[in-house]
Amino acid sequence: MASSPAFPAEGRLRFIEVKGRIHSATSVIVAKNESLTALNKPDAFILALVEVPPAECAEGRRFRDRHRR
């Protein structure tokens, strides 16, 4: 298996949180568990902010119980 940012060659675990935001957004919401992970494992936590162009924004989808089929 090749090395990747989430699973580097030295075997350290990384926590990667990706947030997609429209260009004009002035804030980002980070959940409590994400904040706690960032505080407890600062060297292993990566917050990635992805700018989404307005033309590609669509209505979001919500899944109440994502474990059910």
C-alpha cells in the first residue's frame, strides 16, 4: 500500500476534517468532537477548507439514519 497523507509511511494516524464553503462565507462550523480531537491531538489533526464556486452549489441533502438501507 502506498503512503498517503491520511496514512503516512511511519504509520501515524491522522484525523482529516474537510469543510466545503462558498467563497462569500464568513464562518466555518466545527463540531465539538472535531474541536476536542484538534485540542487533544494537534499534530494529527488537519482541517481542510475547500472553497466551492457559487455555480456548483446545490441544495444539500440530509440523511437522518445513514446506517439504514
